[in-house]
Amino acid sequence: MRKRWSSKWTFILATTGAAVGLGNIWKFPYIAGVNGGGAFVLIYLICVLAIGIPLLVAELILGRSGRQNPISTIQSIAQSTGHSRKWGLIGGLCILTGFIILSYYSMIAGWAFDYVVQSVRGSFHQLNAEQANEHFNTLISDPLRLIFWHTLIMASTVFIVASGVRRGLERYILYLFPAMIFILLLLVIYALVATDFFIESLIFLFQPDFSEVNSNTVLVALGQAFFTLSLALGTIIAYGAYLPRDVSIPEGAFTVAFADTTVALLAGMAIFPIVFAHDLTPSAGPGLLFQSLPIAFGDMPYGNIFSALFFFMIVLAALATTISLLEPTVSWLIEKFKLTRRHAAVVAGSAVWLLGFLSIFSFNLWSGYQLFGLSIFGVIDYITSNIMLPLGGLLIAVFVGWFMKKQFIQRELNSEKGLSYYLLRFLLAFICPIAIIAVFLNAVGII
């Protein structure tokens, strides 16, 4: 018998921890600010309700109904409805996507860990823009330094996953996620008390500016809603397999989506007062995290302390995500090859660790190699984010919306409450596929 989460709240913490990551810390506040502020937030929330939550519910239904790894789960459900076992390839695609993303996500988490150490050392004190760029370029151009941090992140991830569902995933998520939230709230309070730009930041994030809204804004909001909930990575199906029968799936999905969005907005409230107070560019994207913010922290009273806290928060958020990305592969290895959890975690983690060298070396030793104008890392990121993720989400929506038996879905929905069967089926069968195809076509530049 499979292990179960000990309670609804541990499941919610684990699933929210999987969803919250680097994208929530910098990407959501940034794209909200430059796409109409409150108008974008409103559109994003509609997309979460209409697309994100139905897909989240669909994956949880699959996981709890099948109680196996993502591949075997979809295979068994397909067989029970008289359809081909080849539908299990959806689970394989999801596992592979998460596996590949983890290989470079671990590297980026390592950057944050390095910045924790630099913060403690006071390396960012009185930093200017040129020095900040030099700090970052020195880091990514040193393969041994990147390998060290990548190894540390992956070793920590393997250790946690190898410890099991309750002694590993659950125990550590109960520390990681609350610690991350506590640090984030400290940073929000600091931004409120120590700067004069908190109100300006709230206006930047929340004041509706519909003049900035166009069709691309809707597609950006849709894409963010899709990707921010860790959909089509195998994670939610794997976590759903550990979900107790008495937990309401719709209620859990709504709670996870609400918590995920709240963290993203809190990140904006923590970051942008600091950005505005130091006359930095709020639209700097990933550069904001590793090149712009160190300048601000270096010019603040007790900046080394708050800088260390900030980047440690990034590490905690990343770890909650890395363990969720490794778990689907581990569960598949356990059930497919009858490995112990410890051996499966080591095998999967080692493979991810080796694959990560492609991304690491693309910034230094192999920086001269490009494909379609992109670095090796750029190609990997583009294929996973713009092709594999939307395709996985599309296939899950089609499978659950069109092929899964009604009684299976109603049983998992606890149909007397929560999201109704007919609304879910309509959203998955029609709305989600159309929206995901639109995101995909936009990502590849067709629309």
C-alpha cells in the first residue's frame, strides 16, 4: 500500500511548495507591472480559475484514482475505459519534462546559494552596476564553482526524497515552506518600514491600467497561470497518489492556487520598494534577481543581512520545487524496476546531476556553441517551457475531458460539494485545450 500525506495541510504545503519557485519571486511581479498592473492581475486570476485550477484538479484526480507513478496511473485508467495503454506516454512526457527542467533548475538554485555566501561575506557592499555584472559573470563563467553548488542542491534533494513520503518529503516541506514564507514576510515588513516607496510599489502592481492590455497580455497571463502551478511535470499526479481519500480535491486545488498567487504578490511587495528606492529598473527580469538587487542590498543599512535572507529564501523555494520535480521519476523507478526508494533517488538524482552539466557548461566551456541563435541552456529551456509543458497540459486536458470515465471523476470529486463534474468536464474538454493551443502558438511566434 502506498504511503499517504498525514493530513490535508501537509498535502497543501507540499503542493504549494512545488508550485512556488523562482518564477513567483521575480517573474510574476515583473510581468504584472509591465502588463497593466491590476488589470493583468485580474486577467491572471480569471486564467487561474478557468484553466489552472481545472488542470490542477485533473492531475490530482488522475493521481488519487491511479495511486501509481504518472505513467502507470494513466495506463491503468486508460485500460479501464477500453482505451490504449499508449495514453501512458502522457505520464512519460510529464516525467521527462520535470526531469530535464530539474537539471537546470538546480543550477539556478545554486546561483542563489552562492549569493547567500557572498552576502554574508559583504561582497555586495557599495556595489555599482558594473561590479554587480562582474560578480554574476564571474560566477557563471566558473564551471567548478557552478558544479559545486549544483552538486550540493542535488545531493540535498536526493537525501530528502530518499527519506520517503513522511520522513522525507513531508517532514522537510513542513520546515522549508514556512521558513520561506517567514523570510518573505520579514522582507515585506522591511520594505514597508525602511523605504518610502511601498505605496508606489502597490500602485505599480495593482493599479489597473487597461491601456496596456491587449491580446498578448491575455496570452502572457494564461501562460503564467499554466506554468506557475507546476502543471504537466508529473509532480501533481505523483503528489495526488499520496492524497488521502477524505480530502476534497477541488478545495485543495483552490487553496494551492490561492497560496501560490499570494506568495507571488508578496514577492512583488518585498522586491519593488527596494527597486524603486534605489532607482533600479523593475522590468529587468531575471537580471533583477542576480544583478540589480545586489546593488540595492549593498546600499542598504544591514544590507548584507537582508541580502542573505533574501537569497536564502530563494534557496528554500527552489528546494521545495526540486524535491517535487525528482519525485515522479523516483516513483516510476520504484514501481517499474522494483528499486528501493533510496536506490531510486540516487539513480534519478545522479542522472539529473549529469544532465545539468549541459546547462552549466553552456555558460563557460561551451559558450561558443549555439543552435538557432540560442545557447545549449537556451535550447533546453525553450523546448521544455514552450513545447513540452504546453503539450503535456493539452494531452492531460484531452484525456480527462474526453476519455476518462464519468464515475472515476465523480468519485474523486466527492461530487456532493466543490467543483461540479459537468463544469470541470466542459473546461477540460473545450476551454483548456483552446487556451493551451493559443499559448503554444504564441510561444512559437505563430500568433
